[in-house]
Amino acid sequence: MSFGSSRTSLNSPSPPTLTVEPPPLKRKRSILDFTELANPFVNGRHLKRAKSENVSLLKRYTIGCGHLIYVKSDTRERDENEDVIPLAVPLKKSYAPSSDLPQKDMVALYFDDIDRTVVSQSKSKSHLFAAPDFSIMNPYLFPWIRFNSMNPQINLTRIHIKHVAFRIWEHLATQKRVVIKYEDVMGQPENVPLGDVRGWWWESDGEYPRGYDAWYATNNGSLPGTHPIFSEMLMMSRGLPSRSLESVAKTLAHSSQHSRLDDR
């Protein structure tokens, strides 16, 4: 009686062998690595920096103010002080007021195409500033509006006025003529997110910025650059021969040389 053999045949394949590779060794940071951090251009390579890196406080402030100047409408509910009333249930996506100038155009025109995330950050609770008192620029802006609205050859639009308004405010902020940020001391107003501040001139405010009609009705020519216009209006109201608009423009241009913003 014979029994079958239990040995494996010599011709049968061998089982596969598992190979375990050791983990890679951690490389210590070299002097070159620290050099690259200090110099973004090393060996022809450009190292990426954070989008918001090196954005100054002044630039963030002017970005936020530019947004406020160009706001067209804002449907958020506000209290008697024009502060935004918080929602009982916060929105998943932050509310964006409508604007007379798209954000991409604003950053291209004024801020060298800065990344749009910087714009969002500058309006958010991450960066708090003093709420701007835009009435400070009225003595400079309102005479300009008055003169140009008299010229039938100029179709003065909201965009024209808001562009000049931003440039005036930008100058005042750069020259430290406005408060950008309050100090954290007793008695000082609180800093706020500029995205929550009421826009400077909503479409619903009327044909001209708030305060212009009252200024126009009471102005006596004492503000910078307004005397030539006031004289012209007075002559016309008395039925006297008036000078041409070209003559008024020349006189205004001459007087404006002696009433620059820097000489306030």
C-alpha cells in the first residue's frame, strides 16, 4: 500500500518576498534654506509670499475707504446711529453691498491689482479702523462739484464725483489729516470693521452726496476755490453781464493755486 507524497514539487513557484523600505531620513535645514527665506530670488527661483504680506495699515485703510466711497446701495438694517444691526442668524456668506465700481476695477485703478483677498480682509473684522468722517473733505470736493456742474460741456456722473472724492480722501489720509485708527485708551471711540460702516453716498441719498444741497444753499464763497464761482453767480442773479465759463475756469484755476490741500 502506497501513500501520496506531501512534499512540494521542486518545480512549483516560490512565495513572493515582502520588502519593507526604511522611511526617508529627515534633512536638516541648511544655510541655503535660511538664505532663501531672506531673499525671495535664489538661483533664479521666486519663492511665493503670503498674499497679504507687507500690506501697510494705511493701504488697508484706504482700501476700506475706497469701498465705502463707491458703495451704491446697502440693504442691511441699521439703527439710529447708522450702525449695522446684527442678524439673529448670521449668514453663511458675508453680505456684499452693491457698488458703482466693480471691485476688480477698483483694485486695478487705485491699488496696483492687489489680490482681492486683501480687499476682503481690509473690510472684515480682522482689521479694525476708525470710522471715517467723510465730511472732512466737503470743503474741497463741494466747490469742485459746483463748478463742474455749471459747465454744460461736462456730463458730471457719480463715478466722476466718487473718483475725485477718493483721491481727496487718499491725500488726506496719506498726510495724516484724518484719524486712521484710535488708540486703545479710555475715552477713545472704538475701531470698527470698515465693511460695516455706512457707505459715503448711496444712490438713494439723491443726485449729489449727502450735505451738498445744504452746503450749496448756505455757501457764501468763503471756502477754498469758491469765491470766483460765488462772484459769477451773484452777477448773474443781479442781471449783470456775466463772464464766460472759460474766464471763470481760468480765475478758479488761478485761485486754486493759493488754496491747495497742503495749505489748509
